[in-house]
Amino acid sequence: MAISLTESVQIGVNDILTRKVRSLITIFGIVLGVMCIMVVLAIINGMNKSTLTWMQERGGTNKVEVQRNWDYDFRQGGYAALTLAEINQIRGELPEALAIGPTIAAWNTTLQYKGFSYTDQVIGVLPDHQQMESWYPEKGRFFNEIDLRENANVIVLGTSVARDLFKNENPLGRSVMLKDQMMTVIGIMKEKVWENPGGGAFGGNALEYMNRQSFVPLSTMMNKIEVGSLIQSIQILAKSPEDALAIQKKLGPVLLRIKNGRPVFRVSSAQETMQQMEQNSKIFSMIFIMIGMISLLVGGIVIMNIMLASIKERTREIGVRLAIGARRTDIFVQFLVQTVLITGLGGVFGIILGYSILDLVSGYLGMPMLAGPQMILVSLLVSVGVGLIFGIAPAVKASNLDPVIALRDE
Amino acid sequence: MEIIKTQSLIKDYLLGKVRVRALAGIELSIINGEFVAIMGPSGSGKSTLMHIIGCLDSPSEGEYYLDGDLVSKLPKSALAGIRNRKIGFVFQSFNLLPHLNVLKNVELPLMYSGLSARKRKEQASRILDSVGLSDRLKHKPNELSGGQRQRVAIARAIVNNPSILLADEPTGNLDSQAGGDILEIFNDLHKAGNTVIMVTHDRAVAERADRIIEIRDGMIHNGDLAD
């Protein structure tokens, strides 16, 4: 009858306590490896979470966007612009779309009020833009179909625009100068905030650029501000993320046909963007997991070596144990359990250290991180696994000792 | 009744490419309850014989019966159980595990025979009491004198109530006073009915036994039962 596992664990704990310093040095590599894996898992976790919230803040995963294709060489001909007639043609091809929102953006456009000026993006949109982005005015109102029909001189400001131009004044009903047009402020958008949980380089409000935008009716933009301008981008709202992907697939060929086979537009879906972001985080994670694995491999080899040396040193003890009735399996289990205990201990230290440095690493790398209980399990399993793998060789060596020779060992 | 019986026991070793015959046909009988000393110069084969009697090693040829069982043909895995139940070893250099206290050292054979922790403790304490060490249970071996260490080793050897007590130069590392005490314990164990086999090169020590078996060149030279 072999001795019980509890017995082996007791022997193992006793051995580790007898050789405290050596045990601590031995587990160092494992601690680093497990720490690395903890951090990676936290990064993956955090990225997935923040990608999702980012998408939701951006108006959900049901959107498809048509934008200038920056990869296309425009010297070959064609313009990344659409007329209203072409928009209507697209609308006809996509009956399943909930809404289609063409936009004309005027970059670096200056708004003036009294002595102050503010330069950023002014965008001509349809009233549908609110549903499209799930983004509504906080104060006042957005322009409506009547404003659109009448090419009304009305403007809705982003919160940062309003704050910079009007300071403490109430902007509603005031007029701002946009090129040669006097525009009446009829609304202020709700502030968009998405704090990257990681802070650092990617920190701050990632959606601040939206608070710097101002909106005018598309017709006003085309007829009064950027006269003769064409539509450079469209947003399409689908019923579901799946629908959005379907629309995205369908839209590519439609645009190619309209633009005589020139790929001047790029069609992207929020879903696709999210997948892209996840893909990026996966590549990043793989690198870190590789580092963690290499660290664990090195840690495992170090442990194996130390255990082999330790067995050489304890040959006589093994001989004595064999002489008084220990079986080979008893010796095998004793040393395997000891290795697993050491790596497991390393795992526990690694988890504790990993947890405690998460905030630090998160701040330094500017990555969002999120710790979860499943990470503890994974880290513990990995460290125990390393012990099982690298503990086999020393345990086999110990259990194969000839008792006569082992007892003779000085 | 014979507790140990060997027939034409041969043991060959390979030293490099040279075959060395350590035992060249040993015919040995030891009766239950005997106190026997095995003597011989170094290289005579007495250690090899002791290893085979102690089931640490197997003979190349011949048969060895322990307690009526043919153990020379048993696989190595089975020998561990035999060593645990039937043999108690006492070594010249005590061979206590240095990081375990006295009690734990004596409990070891009981652990390998699967006894519960409570019973182990009881039995080991009782045996240690019988060798006069009940006040040293929590001491580490390096806190004890040589004589005390050997008494712990004897306690460990007899704690499982083995068929034979096998001692290899048990007084070799002790002064004459402590050595005398140890031999006295062996004498007591013998009187209580135990079989004691002691390997020594010291004739004064050997003479404490009932019978002296002398080994030379791997053969019994003198002291067989027939003599």
C-alpha cells in the first residue's frame, strides 16, 4: 500500500520549510511567468470589455460607415464624393437599412463669437444623425426637416465648442459666424465621455473629438457654406450587427458600380472595427503569452535542475527511506509532489504579485486591465502543470536509485 | 524453525568489464530467536550478504528463504514491502533523517506500512520509551549523542515488529561505553525472542552473540550450524 497523498504533501511542505531560501529562489522563475500570464489575461479581459463599451458609446454595433478609401491612389481618377442622386440610388439598393445618413464634413472650420473663435470640424448632416449615433442635444433642439428644407442658418454645437466660445454665457439663441453666414445656435449636444480605464497614453476622454464637432443641416452645408460640395461619407444604421455585416458586404459592389469600378470608398462596419480591435489585442496578447510561456519554461528548467541537484544531495535519505520500506512509487510521488508544491507556491506568489502590479502596469502601458477570478484558476493550473511536467525527470531519477548504492552515498 | 535459509547463494558484480564474485555459494541457516554475528575482513562479501539478507539486493543465483518464503525470486517492487514488515535495519552511521525529529524518524516505517498518524505516534512513542528516549521525542538527531542516535535507529528498526533485526557495525561509530549500551539493548531484544543478526569486524563485539559466522572470499569459513 502506497502512502497517501496527504502524507506526501506533508513531507513536501516539511521539505520546503527545511530549505526555505532554496525554495524561494527556485520559485522565482515561476513567479515571473505566472505574473506575466496574470497581466496578459487582465489586458485581454480589459480590452474586450473596453472595446465593447467603446462601441456602445459610439452608437452600437449596428452601424456601417462609407468613407474615403485612403488606400486608393486618387491620381488614377475618381472622387470620393457622392451626389444626392447617388445617395438615393444607394437607398434604393438597401431597403433593409433603418436609416441612411450622408454627411459632409468641413475640416478646420472656424466659428466666431464676439472676440472668440473656435476651429474644428463642422458637419452637415440629416436630422436622422441623432438616431444614427444615439446622440441627442442636452440643451435646445436638433434641426428638423423644415430647417433642412429651408436651408436654415441653424447650428448645434458640441459641448467643448460651446464652452470655449461662450464661456459662461448661454449660447442658445446667439449667433455665431461661420464663413460668411450668421448661424443661430439652437442646441448643444450631450457631452460624450468615454474614459479609457487604462489611462496613460490612451487616457483621457477618447470621445473628446466628438465634443469638438458642430452640426448644420446638410442642405445648408451644400448650398451656403461649402457651396457645390459633395457627400464624402455615409452612415447606415442596420437592425442588428448581423444585418450590418450583410449590408457591408452588399454595399461594396454597389459603390464600385456607382463609381465606375474605382474603389474610392471604403465600407466598414462597427462590428468589423470591433473584430479588428480584438484581432489587434489578440496579437498583442500572443506576444505577452509567449513571454510568459518562455519565462515558465525557463522557470521549469531551473526547478528541474535544482530538484535533480537536490536529489543528488539527498541520495542517502532516499536510500534510508527505501531500506525501511518505501516503494519506488512512494519516492516518485514524494519528489513529484514536492516539485508541484514549489511551482504551485510560485503560482500563488505570482498571482498575488501580478494582482498588486496590475494598476502599475496598466498605468504605464496605458492599457485597460480587468482582473477576473478565472485568471487565478488559469494561473494556478499553469503553475501546477509546470511542476507536473518538470517534476517528472527528478522524481524518476530519485525513484530509480538502487538502495544499496544510495545507502553507500557519502 | 529457520527464519533464514540460503542455498548456493551467488552474487556477481560487474566492475567495468570484469566480473567479480562477491558471494560464491553461501549456505546459511539462522534459527528464529538466534543472536548471530557475521564476521569477516573487508572485501570478504559480508556486506553483500547482509544486503541480500536485508532484501536490499537480490542474488545472482541460488535461493534465499526468509520466514519460509522464497524471496530471492521476488521482483524488486515486492521487496520494499518485505523490508518494511520483516526487516529492521541498524546502520553504523545511524542514518536518521536530519530534518525530522526523533519521533518522526521512528514513525517513518509505520508511515510506509500505512498506519494512521495517531497509531504511528502511539507506537513510536512506546518504542522510544522502551529504549529510554521518551524525553527526547521532539529533538532533532543532531541534538543527540551518538549512543542516543543509535538508540533512535534501533527504535526505528524494531517499531514495525520485524522478523529480523539486521545491524551493520552498530557500534562502529560509538565509544565503548555507548557501544556497550547498544549491545545490551541487542541482548535484551534477543532475550525477548527477537532474531538479531549483526555484521562486525570487531571480535569482542561479535563474541556477545550466540554464534559467530566467519566469511572469507564469499564463502562461509566457519560458524555454520553444522559446526
